[in-house]
Amino acid sequence: MKKKINYTKGEIGEIEIVKDFLPSPSELARRESNVRVTINLRRSSVDFFKNVARKNSVQYQRVIRSLLDTYAISFTNTKSRTRV
């Protein structure tokens, strides 16, 4: 059985308003175009990504793509801040 929730009257304490950080549904559904590339990697690197992917039940290519995307975004944001 579900535990019954008891509501009380009165103040609930200090409240913190959190900025909405979630993307809109249209942004979630957006699909970016991909470019197929061929790259030679060290076996140890590929094994590392395969282990990470296995633990998280995803494809290892997706893990590598995510890493590269995160790096590119971070580097782009850093460069744009230093030009100001």
C-alpha cells in the first residue's frame, strides 16, 4: 500500500526559487546532423570507452561522441570569453 501523505497548515519554511534550466520539448526532439569520420584510436582507449558504455548500457560510439561534443562546447565557450 502507498504511504498516506499528511499535509499541514502554515508555513513550510524558507523557499528557494530555482531557475528553469530544462530545454523545451522542441529542443529535446531536435536532431543535429552527424558526419561520419574514420579515426584510428589506441586499443586501450577503445577498451576504456567500451567499459564505460557497458556499465551505462549505451553504445561506446555514443560515449566518445558525447566526450568530443562536451570538449568542443567547453573550448568554444572558453575561447569566446577570452576574446572579450
